[in-house]
Amino acid sequence: MNIEFLTNDYLLAWNLLFKPSFCEEVQLLKEKIWNKYPKEYMKMEKENIEILKYGDDFIPDDDTIYNYVFENDIFGRIKKETEKHRMFIMKNWANHQKEIDKEIKNILRFSIEDTYHIIVIHPALDTVEFMGTNPKKNISWGKLNDKEDGLKTLMRIIYTLVKYEIGTFQRENKEIVSAIIDLAITNELHTRICKTSKYKEGFNNIKLLKKQLYPYWLMYLGADKEEMVSYMMRDQMPFDFEKYAIEKELSKVDLYGFIDFCCSNQKYIIRLNDLDNI
């Protein structure tokens, strides 16, 4: 898996201008620019799309406001903090890349060939953005909780990257797709890297869905009846394993095949109002 961690002055400046202000200095800067260049400010509203599309090749039609931001002292400080944050993420990636590369291939069962560009912005901006159709594979990244746990930050980045890779596949069942990617990365990959279960992690809004998918996820991982009990105890994800016939073919498909299986059989798998039967 090829990941490059970059910064981009234009993207950082755009986010400072259009995302909620995280300090008084940023708010004052925005007010000054609005009072001085209101028409130019409004025209920039969707320019982040172009910056993400072209990355370092982006050239603004009018760089008046960008230059104004670049010359401001607060931008210099925020740029330094952003670069420091990029180095923090890169250090964690360097520490874990080899093991992540090995395990993610075993979990996904397909290779991610393209290089992804993570354009790091200041974490206080608390945002993630990407265009699924962009051949440059650019993802804007800066989350407030990044520094709480460097490895968890990597898991969130890789989750986003895999979601980008999956793209519009089974888009009509996007919640199932999101739940499966969460199982694959947030839970299983994180567990393998940490050597301790991380199956309590993940998005709260799909936890019940993941609980329904979990027995079949274990089959995808190749577990037999006895191993399912061990996994279940390890992950504290109880279910009545006697009610499930082992779908042996699941251990032979890749993640796309598993997604297809779950979507095709969702009528029988997903019963969110009947969790007692799990």
C-alpha cells in the first residue's frame, strides 16, 4: 500500500476561510478578508474541489485572497503546526507500515496498487474530504482526535482509503459496505497490529449492523465452529453459533465477494429488530 503524506498551502488556506474558526485570530482574519474582498471570497466557496482534484498542480484563477492569507502571521504559525502534525502521522506510519501492508493484504485479499495522497491540514479544522472519482487519489485529512492515538489515526485513514478504493461498489447498500469496511479495518486490522481485540471500536451508528454481520465475518476469516467460539470470547461479541451453518466459500472470496454475499443475503442476515436471535 502506497501512501504519501503531503501538505498544500491552498487547501490549508481554503479550510481556514470556510471551515468553522477554531481560534479568534482565524475569525478576525476571515472578517478582514470578507470586508475587503466579499465578491472574491464568495467565488472561492467551492474551490476546495478543484484543489483536491489537481493537488500541487492547482492554480487559482485569482490568487488575491490566497496571497493575503499566506502573508498573514497566523497562517505561518498554523502552517508550522500542520507540518508538525504531518510528521506525527508519518512517524506512526513508518513504525507500522510493514506490518499493516502484510495484514491488510490478508484481510482484503486484493492489492491496492495506486498511490494515495493524504493532504494533511491542521487537526483543529476537524475535517476529512475526498472525491471518489479523482484519479489523483487525494484525501484531505485533519481530525481533532488524531493526536490521542497515532495508530488509531492510521486506522481511520486506512478505513477512508479503503472506502475510497471500494468506491460505488454496491452503493445501494452503502451502510452494509461501511459496516464491512469497519469490521475489516477498524476492528480486524487494528486487532492484528495491537495483538488485542479492538472489536469494541468503530462507528456507533452501525454497531448493531456489525453485530449481525459478525458471525459471517468470522467465516470470511476462515473460522470453523470451534474457532468462532474463541473469536467470540476474545471480541466479547456473543451470538448463538449453533444457529449458523458455516459458509465455507466465504473463506475463498475477497472483500468484494464478501460484500456481495452480505448484500445478496441481507434479508436473512440483517434483523436489527430481532437481536435476540443472533
